[in-house]
Amino acid sequence: MRSDRPLSLYIHIPFCTLKCSYCDFNSYAGIESLMRPFVDALCDEMRLWSPLMFDHRVETVFFGGGTPSLLPLKEVERIVGAMREVFDLEPEAEVSFEANPGTIDRDYLRGLLAAGVNRISFGVQSFHDDELTVLDRIHSADEAKEAYHWAREAGFERINLDLIYGLPEQPLGRWQATLKQAIAL
């Protein structure tokens, strides 16, 4: 029986290559060996909660973190498969996925789309390499632009770019330049 009670799922992926200096989120670097057991536990948790959600339909899913794009594609597919198995996922549900431009390639993006992810959110933060260095980001400005173009080539129609405004000693002109580069994409 379908319900009209909407539900949004947030799936937290706590893994990072490096803990960014500005990040207060529950995330950890250097524990990649826990990815598979984490996904096992996450899928079990979804199965545990699904009986309580039988009268809800999932309209949106958001993979956040951490850096969800550090997960091997096979693990992302397992999570999405378990989610579809246990929840009433709307056919047109938005499935959004946070990615660091330095952790993906064309094949990974194609795989995400094939797995059912239909919105990608890149943690670009800035289009100035010196600012990215201060933020402890692992990608360059050029890699961010490349990731955007790869996502378009893969078939993503919904692409978000996270940008940070108000960095210490950031002149307004540099922020405006970052915005112009984002808009130009």
C-alpha cells in the first residue's frame, strides 16, 4: 500500500582522505579499511528501520559526509540497492551525492548515474588553488572544472557546486572571480 507520507533519507558517509581545516562534520581520515563493514552495518540498519517506515514514500536521498565519493562504486551500488529493496522509493526521487572533485573520474560518475544517483554535489569551495591549499582540499581548481565537465558528459542534469564565502583575508574580488568561474561552467 502506497502512502502520501513523504520521507527524506540522509546517508552519512564519514570517510575522508584528509580532514579539511574548516570541517566540523563527523568524518575521519585514514580508516578506509572500515568502508566495507560500514556499508554492511548501514544496509543492516536500513533493513532494521524499514518496518517502521512502511507507510512512507522516499522522495529525496542525500549522501553526505565526509566524502561519499571515497566509497568504491560497488559499495555505493550496495547501499542504493538495499535502499530500493527496503524503502518505497519514488521513481522520480532525487538521489543526491556529495563528491570531492579529487576523488572521482569519468567512469565513477557514469557508475553513480547507472546506480540511480541523479544529482551530484561537488565540494569545490573555491576556484583559487591557494585558497584550496589553505582549506586543506585535495583537488585543484582545474580538477574541479574537469569534474563538472565529466559529470555533464556522464549525463548528470543536476549539478551543484559548493562554494565558501568569507575566507580569512579573502578580498571581495577573489570571491567574485570564483562566482564568475562557477557561472561560466
